[in-house]
Amino acid sequence: MNPVYEKLMTVYDNVKDRVPFVPKAALVLGSGLGDYADSIEVVSVLDYHNIQGFPISTVKGHKGRFVFGYVDTVPTVIMQGRVHYYEGYSMQDVVLPARLMKQMGAEILFLTNASGGINREFQAGSFMLITDHISCFVPNPLIGENVEELGVRFPDMTQIYNRELCNVIRQSAADLSIPLQEGIYAQMTGPSYECPAEIRMLRTLGADAVGMSTACEAIAAHHMGMKVCGVSCISNMASGITNQPLTHTEVQETADQAAPLFKKLITESIIRMADII
């Protein structure tokens, strides 16, 4: 058996009988956004440390656990904290959680993150609907022997971020009177923030925001046939856009301030996505 698939199934076997819950949607919470999981009807919680072979989140502000419950009537699994490539994990381990949530039954993957704004029309605290991404600065999670049980060798990536789901998020934001930007997200490796020259490069390539996650998870999930969507919280303006030094504290503080509107947007969007699942 392919070792990547073998590890996935080992982790899944370790989880499936301990949490008798079948999610329809999966939500990944980015830096500073983890408290959202406390607002749903919780059925069960499973700490990453208690899952054999599962990668552990080491970033401050990431609780490191799955929360199973209902967003209104939609059965949802939520990741309170993701793992990142910069933590030293292989890219296969970084995307393992997304693949695991698909194995659990989730058909939709809703990705969120805190990012640096490159588009000068953005400001800290803005929300950006992710319409596409640039991921060529990190290893592709599909490198290596293809796992035929998960998807095809050369998957099409024309529409990674599902248009129908994007329309749901747009309409939810409009109906809630929540300003919503749209743009392209670039994933870099981290953990250092990008320097001004790198930000100028990303602007030239067409990126509107930059971060250290999300794109690899979207690729792996899309490969498996999940419907993917994403919203980025612009937690700061990227290096060189302003003269302000960048700190992780700023990222968390801005995300905390944006959290009330974020919760409304995510909840309304997931409720409306129930008709698409």
C-alpha cells in the first residue's frame, strides 16, 4: 500500500470509532480565529495529541483539536489550529488533516487564514474571498507516487475554489452588510515574514494577499473531489506596503477584533451551503 495512503487510513481507523459523527462540512480556522468553534453546538472534541500518528500544531493561538458539532443544522468538523510546513512537517503531513476530514465524510472544505495584505485597497481587518491562489513557492502536496484511491495523477486546477460556494459567500456577505474583498492568495513557506522585495514580486505576479498555509490544503482537497472555498482575514499589510514592522501579536489582535463579523459570515455561509452538499 502507498505509505501516504496507509498513514491516512491508519489515522482514520484511529478516529472513526472514537467519534461517531459524520460531518458534511469541514472548516479550518486560521490564526486568531479559533474561538469560532466555541459558538457552535458541540457534540465532541478530539485533541490532536490523542490521535496516533497525527501531526501536532505548535503555533501559539492554535488549540490543536477537532471540534465536531452543528452549525445550525449542518454537521461540521472544525480544525482549531492547523499544522504548517514551516513547523518542520512534510507536506504530506500538512495536508493529512484535510484528507482525513474527507475520509470522515465532509464534502465541503471551508478554509480560513490570517494573511498579509498586498493589494493597497485592502486594510487590516478586511475579509478577502479567495478566488484563486499562487502555490509555486511551496512543494506541491501531490508530489510522489499518486494515491489512486484519492484522485487522478494529473488533476485539473482550473477551478480550485468552487464558484457556487464563492457565490454563497458573496451573497451572505452582501445580505449581512459585511464588506468583502476578493483576490488571489499566495502561499509562502514562512516562518519569516516576507521582505519588501518578495512582496513586490508577489504584486507583480498578481497576488492580493500572502500567508503560510491554505493553498496546499486546497490542492489536496480538490484532488480528492472536495468542494473548496476560502476566506482570508487581512490581519496586517504586508512588508513594504507600510513602514510598520510585522509581528504575530498584531496578527492575532487584528483577527480577534474581526472575529464577531467573521463568525456571522462563516455561520451564514455554511448554513446556505447545506443546499449544495
